[in-house]
Amino acid sequence: MKQYDTDKPRFSLYSACMTKLFILGHTGNVGSTLIQQIYKLDQSTIVGLANSSGYILKLDGIVDGITLCDRDTFKTRATAYKSLSALAAILIKKLPEETIIVDVTADASQDMCDLHIELIKKGFRIATANKNPLSLFSYDTFKTLTANRWHYGYNATVMAGGDATTYVQDMMAIGDPLKSIQGCFSGTLGYIMSGLEEGKQFSKIVADAHLKKYTEPHPWDDLNGLDIARKMLILARTAGVDATEDMIVEPLLPARFGEIRDTEKFLAAIREADSEMKQRSDEAKKKQMTLRFVASLKKNDKHCTVRIQMEEVPLKSTIGQLKGTANIIQIVTRDRAPEDCPHIIITKGAGTIRTAAAVRADIARMATVSV
């Protein structure tokens, strides 16, 4: 009997399909992790790398991509480009059409959105962890990008690839209408809510989360709920609903705290909220409830409502039992996931390893489909 080396994959979609990858943002945290993961499978797949300082293109394969994740090293070898539109023109001219473009940046600019649109229209496939082109621009833009699910993979944009987006895509494909979505989509806010439940001081929990790098560089960018709103909008749009005008977002703290842009001053200022947060947590416990930062979407034939806010939920509920940085989503549809048995996904909060793996999963899916 033939013996297999169990330390190596027997089959690689990358190798089998001769997939070529051009990666945008490879020097970032997710990008460098993605590079390391890909090189464990196939060193010949990466044909191009780019960040804001320039690009490198080598159609026969870049073999030292891990070294090039160092920003200074990359800059010394990269060719500069004038703009993202100029980069798009270079890629369209020089890359084979079967190349998959990977976006692991956090670029929220119109130029990056336009690059996605231009490449999709020219027949390229895109795997992205960048939620901004899908959520910061119009619903028409979203529909243009996602018209062919095998050409635009964005599973990594919500719950670090917990397959929430693919489930909703499948639901739409079989004509199973969405009724509701409820979930906690922020590992950072989950960590804070769990800490409050344990009786910890609010400001100390936030400071600890910042120290552990669970938060964005400025914690307000988590506490304002806008990142959750972008994720919910992506899910809603995937379900055929443009919830842009139907979304109410209540930040965890009053907006005045967000005006303090110095991080250390912000962490000191939020001590003002300690007493109120403790009171709310204690009041919830008296009712056998607990606090969670919840995103909820409810839909009927004529209307859709979305609320994102901290609220009381039963301690023994699925959401109430969520701990630490874990994320959860509960999806209710007419057929596959009725109200008495919703489709539930519970995953760890986003991290570089999980996000990079989710991007690779999208690449693998698209690699099996001819352009």
C-alpha cells in the first residue's frame, strides 16, 4: 500500500488549478500571515505583490514573498505606481485573466473601490478581506462586484470566514427568503461585555483589550459600532436588501468620547462611564439577563429594520452564553432555517490567522471555476 506523508497536503487546489495570485496589502498583518500560509502549500502561485509604495510582478512566481513582507525590503525592490487606477491598468495589461486578485488591505477609498470594479469588469476574480468596497459605497456598486459569486469572494469580511456570507448566498440561490438576522459580530465588544458580566471595571476592560491588541489602534473605532454596521450591511445586501437607510446604530458610549483622538486621553476619559456601565450590568443580572452588543435585522415583504446597540438578553439564551471574543450569528429564513430552528454559527472573533485562512478558502473555491 502506498504511504503518504501526513505532514503535507495530498492535494492542493492551488497546484491543481495552476492558480496565479496577485496580492494587495501583503505587508499588513493579515497580508503577511496570508503569505506564510500560501507558501506552505505552493511557492509558485504568487505572481505579484503590492502595497502603497509600489508593486512587484513576476509571472513565473515570486519565491521570496515572506522576505518581501518587510516594508523596507519591499520598498527597495518595488516599482512605484502613480495611483490605484494606474495600478489597475498595469494589472489588466500584464496579468493573465485567470489570475485571482487578493485584497487584504483596509483601504476605504473610492480609488480602491474603482480598482475592484475595473478588474471585475475585465474578467478577473477577486478574493477580499476588505469590507469597505462592499459597505461604504452604493448598493449598485455592491451588485456590480458580487454579480457572480464565483468571481468575487468576500467570506472573510464577516466573522472572519464563519461562512455567514456563503450561507446567505446559498439561501438566495434557492429562493429562500430571509426573515431575520441577529448576532454579535465584534470580538472586541464581546470581550468587553463578558468582562462586565464578570464584574470587572469597564475602563479597565477596554484598556486591557487595547493592550492585548483586541481593539483597533483607537478603541473608539470598535466602540462606535460602525464596523458592526458595515458587516450587517454586507449581510443584508447579500440577502437582497439595501439596509443603508434603515439602520440605527447606537455607540457603546456617547459620541463626545469619539472626539478624543489621543488614545491615552481616551482611555482615561472613559472612566467617567464606569459607574453607569456597572449599574446597567447589575440591573441586568437582577433580571437573569446580561448585556451584549447586538446587531439585529428584521425583514418582511415591505420593510427592513436594523438596530445595532448594547441590550439586555437572557443569560441562558445562545447569545447570552457567548463568552470572550467569540462571535455569533442566528439566521432565520422561510425554509432552511425556520424560527424554531435558526441557522446558528459561533466562531472565534476575527484574527489574522482566521482571516487569512478565510481568504484562502475563497481562493480555493474560485480556483475550481473556469473564468
